[in-house]
Amino acid sequence: MYRHLQRRLSESMRAFLQRAYGLNDVNIVIEQPPKIEFGEYALPIAFELALFVEAGRVFHTFTALDTRQVQTVIGAGIRLVVLSQIVAKIDAGLGSEGTVIFAGLHYPF
């Protein structure tokens, strides 16, 4: 039942965007609500794996900016996303200065 409604809504939105704005190949995401069997305790929770590459450096003044001194870090992390608003994360990064573990609780905006 839900999948049928989800498909119809996606088709209607695509048709509207094509007709009104001339947009084709639009990716529309419709989240599936949690199972109602769990009642008020149902929370949409997702686990994500994130791979990242970061680059940066702290300089004392803007004139001291030198791109040859930029440090890079590669790594991976695990995210627990609750209600699409609360993100708990643990990341491990490996750079020229060693390995670092980052942990945090965030509220995306």
C-alpha cells in the first residue's frame, strides 16, 4: 500500500516539475515512515558509512597562506542518524601527522 502511494506521489511530482519548470530526470526522495506496530516508540534510525578526504591548515595570517603546506587526511566513519536530525558519529582519519579518532553528536542544518 505505502509503496503504491510513494510511487504515485513521485510520478505526480515529476510530472509537475517537468510541466511547470521543464525539469527532467529529477531524483525525488520520499522517506518511509517507521512501522506503526511500534507505536510511539518508533523512530526512524539509519546507519551510514562515510568515506572522506579532507585538506586544510591553520595559518597565523592570511598573507602566510601557502598551499604547499596543506595537510590531507583520508578516513572512514560510522554515523547513526536518528529522526534525520540527530547525527552521532565516530570517524577515524589517517594523515601525515598520524591517526586521529573524531567523535561527535551533531544537529545538521
